[in-house]
Amino acid sequence: MSAQIQRERKAYYDLLERTQKGSLDVTEWLAWFLATLHGAVDQAQRTLDAVLVKTRVWQRWAAPGSLPLNERQVKLVNRLLDGLEGKLTSSKWAAIAKCSPDTALRDITDLLTRGVLRKPDAGGRSTSYEFNDA
């Protein structure tokens, strides 16, 4: 709740001041507070959903007997799960993972083989990769 109030602190203080200087009727403040509480619960639910999605993904791809992902792969899969901006390309992978383009391509090829990533229909110079959530 405190994070939600922090995000809406201007409205909070404006409403609090109006309530204290007015007729002391707290109805408007209570309505705002309940709406803010609802927003905080919604945000908590979105955060929990994202954590559960990540947990299910890592349980799926870290199955017993399978080869573990390397540090670069873990880092980039987590970035994808967190909502990486733009399309994932091998050059973007190399820049984020601080590795050579060849190493990036090997990492991606390995994840394609495992089924973690997939190629969208567009190819050629615009080849990009996305998380395979199927």
C-alpha cells in the first residue's frame, strides 16, 4: 500500500489537505483510499503473476537430467521474461551478454534446439528470436 501511495503522493496530499481544511467529511478521502488500496492489490497481483510465470518457466527448462543453461543464457532468458524492450537479435544478445557475436549465436542456437526460444516468421537480416511460451 505504501508503494501505491508513494506513486500517487501528490493526489494523496492534495486530498488530505482538502479534507483537513474543509468540513472534515472524510468520505472523499475514504473513497480515494479504497481506490488506492484496490490499485495496490492489482499491482501486487501483477507482480505475483510475473513471479509465478518465471518460476514455471525455470521449472520447465531446468528439468532434472537436462544440461544447465550457461550464465549468459540465464541472464538473457530472465531479461526476456522481464519484458526486454524491442526484438531480441544475436547482436543485441552479444551486447547485453558482453560476448562475441559468434558466442551469442551459439547460445541462441542452443536455446532454439532446446525449444526455449523460437524464430518468428520474418527472417534474413531481420532475424529475431522470442521466448517459446508454448
